[in-house]
Amino acid sequence: MRGFDTAVTIQIYGDDGRIRLPGKLIPPISSGGDHQHWWPLDDMIVGRNEIRASYRLNGLNKPKLRIDRTTGEIAIKGTGQDFTGRCDKIDPGARRF
């Protein structure tokens, strides 16, 4: 297994959310995502210290997502290529620069 640089995007609004995956994390046979690679988050729990959810890539593959709200670490397990990284909170109405 080799590492690679990529990014995932997660949007959370109320009790709903979705995840946008890079091509390297999408299996050849997938379902449920749209043409822009967005998948709805299922079983989402937004707690004080962490966010947990899952999403269905296909009938056999339902990866689990965990974000540590203290450290910003994100982990996605169950894609065939597990993903770990760091999160940055972005306010859609604010400028970054």
C-alpha cells in the first residue's frame, strides 16, 4: 500500500451531511453517489468531541467515518484503502484569505 495526497470534503447541515470523495477512494463498482462524487452520510452522530457517520459505496462496502473534533483528525475505514488526514473547518460565508 502506498500513500497519496488527496482531499475529501464533508458538509454537515443539521442532522444531515454528505461526503465528496476523490476518485482514488471510489471503487470501480459503486452506487449511491452523484456525478460529482457526493454520497449522503448515514447514521450520523455529531457529538461534542467527535463526529461519526457511514456511507454506502455499493452493496458490500459501507465505510465508517470518524472526525475527532479536538484534534481535527479524520479516519475513513472500509473503502479498501483506508484514509486518514486532518480537517479544517470552513465557514462558507467567510473568506480564507
